[in-house]
Amino acid sequence: MPVMSTPELAERYLMQTGRRLPVTFVRGRGTVLFDESGREYLDLVAGIAVNLLGHAHPDVVAALTMQSQQLIHTSNLYFTQPQVELARRLVELSFPSRVFFCNSGAEANEAAIKLARKWGARNRANAFEIITTAGSFHGRTLATVTAGGQDKYSDPFKPLPDGFVHVPFNDARAVEEATTDSTVAVMLEPVMGEIGVIPAAPGYLESVRSWCDRKNLLLILDEVQTGLGRTGRWFAHQHAGITPDVMTLAKGLGGGVPIGACLANKRADVFEPGDHGSTFGGSPLACAVAATVLGVIERDGLVGHAAEMGELLATATLDLGAQDTRGAGLMRAFQFEEPKAKAFQQSCLEAGLIVNAVDDHSIRLVPPLILTATEIDRAHAIMKKVAG
Ligand SMILES: *Cc1c(COP(=O)(O)O)cnc(C)c1O
């Protein structure tokens, strides 16, 4: 019997929930991945904005090794040092708050949604509705897929939970008009990621923040993709000089190890013992690695570096015949007039470069924060050749 290839095995044994590119990676180092035949690829996707320090970063490997020899998991019935230490660091980097740990972006947003509903029950006469934006992405659980503003992801799973209202992004008036006595919170991505890197327009976050203050609503910012240096600041809301009441993190936090976090300020932090939980959330292993990721970002000045490299990457995408190039820091996208993004992605892959086609027209780049100017030159040369 012939040996089945990895893609053949995947078709036989894995649920077909998404389309995969025809490549099987076996190892990585820094900004580079290697496939089964040992071929090398420069990685500008980083596991979808996850591998902030690239692949097999020595500090991450050391933290994983050390912590796995001490303690991998205990549950949240007990205290562990790595968990409180990580919470302390996140709060010090962001805003006065407390942290709930989970394992993914969707779970972090579920926590934020539950928190908002409990807060509404107490503080706004049982208000429960959350205003979110069309095109947004907040995860794939039933509540978060409903919160997200893309019908194609939620429609097949009706009936959907109540309590989500969608308004156009970058339209503060629309938020005002959608606000009723039932509204409890506004939930936004500071830069919409999944839909193709759409940044908040100047003044938008500020306007929504002051509306939330005026109407006594919570502002929840989903920084699952934008957080932790990605946009050239520690958190994307810092560009606007505002602070949310609730912020969610995940993707980059564990440098590839699954971990999510929901931070809430004193006003919003209404969870009491028994309200919420997670078996795996905030394990000593994930938290020790995440604390190391934060430490390396600080030590190596990677937030400023991401801002600088982002400028270079933006310039490098300007002459690819793309219409629109947009983003902040190392979260970038450009758009072709013709529907050729998927073909562009495939040709780049064949030429040893990993990029992400978010739809038929747009390419997203969310590389590791350790990306260098030389690597940007290399990526540019490949993209230029492929774009023709
Ligand atoms: C990826 C993403 C999520 C979902 O995260 P998962 O870890 O896949 O559940 C939520 N919000 C934003 C903004 C994201 O980019």
C-alpha cells in the first residue's frame, strides 16, 4: 500500500474546517520555517500574529524547558507564582486592572462579554446589549462569532445568542445612534485584523471612549491581534491616548503557546468567586512562557523595533502595484484591484515567502517582531518579482 502524504492523511482524518496551503512545516528558526524537504521559507505571517519572537526563540525554549520540569499544570484551585507574576506584568504594561487567564482569543472575549452582562445587570438595570462593528472578528465560539460582524461565520449556526448589535466601523455617530437603554458596552478592535487590517480612523476611539463615559457604558477593546507591540506600541489603544475598561489579549502573548487574557479596570471588574473559570487557563507553563515573551520584548526593545520595521515594510509594499496599503507597525495589508491575492499568496509560497491572503483582493502581513531590514528587503524582492 502506498504511504499517504500528510495532506492525504489530513483529508482522511481531520475535519475540513479550513483550506490549507499545500505545504507541511516541520521546523522553524527565527523568522524562517522549513518544510518536509528541508526547503526554507521567510515567514511574514508568524502563525497569524502569534509567534512574536519567531520560531524556536532560545529564551522561549529555555522557559518552556525550565517550567515543564517544575510544574506544567495545577488547575485554578490553587495559587501559582507564574500566573500572578504574569498578571502583575500585564497590568504594569497596560492600565490599572486585574486579569483573568484563559487559552485563546475567543475565550478572552467570552470572558469580556460575560463580565459586561454581569456589570449591566448590576449597574445599568439589566442592560445586556453589546454594540460591535460590521466586519469585526472576535472568535468562533457561539457568542463571539455572533459578536463578530461577519455573517458568513455565524449564519450556519443559527439560532444565535441575543444581545449583539452591529454598526459600521469608524463611525462614532452610528455607535451613538445604536445606543439604547439596553446597551451595556461597545466592543471594538483598534485595528480590524481578520477582515484585512482596517485601522481606527483618527479620533474614532477617542469619540467612542467619551460616548461610553457620557452614557455609562463599558468600552471593551479586543487587542487579541493588535496587542503586545504588534502596532508599534505595547497596545494599539495607546496610539489614541485612551484606556479601555476591558481589554482582551491572546495571539502573541505566549509566543506560540496558547494563552488568553481578559483585563478589566476596577469599574468593570465585577466577577466574584464562582462566576467564571477555566481548567487550563493561566497554567504555570503558559504563564512562565508569556512572562518570558514580555521580558524579551522589553529587553530587546521590540516595540520600537516593530514601529521602525513597520515603516520599512509599508514602503516595501508601496511599489507592488497595490492600490491601498494600510496598517500600523508590523500589522500591514495591501490590496490589489484585480482578484489576485490568492494567486499572489501561492506564488510567494512557491518562491519561499509566506504571506496571508485574507480574501481575493487583500494580503495581510503580520511577521514576527524580530523581523530585520535585510529580511524586509528579501521579502520585497520576492513580492516584487511575483507581482510582476
Ligand atoms: C484571532 C482573533 C480572535 C480569536 O482568537 P482565537 O485564539 O482564534 O480564539 C479574536 N479577536 C481577534 C481580534 C483576533 O484577531
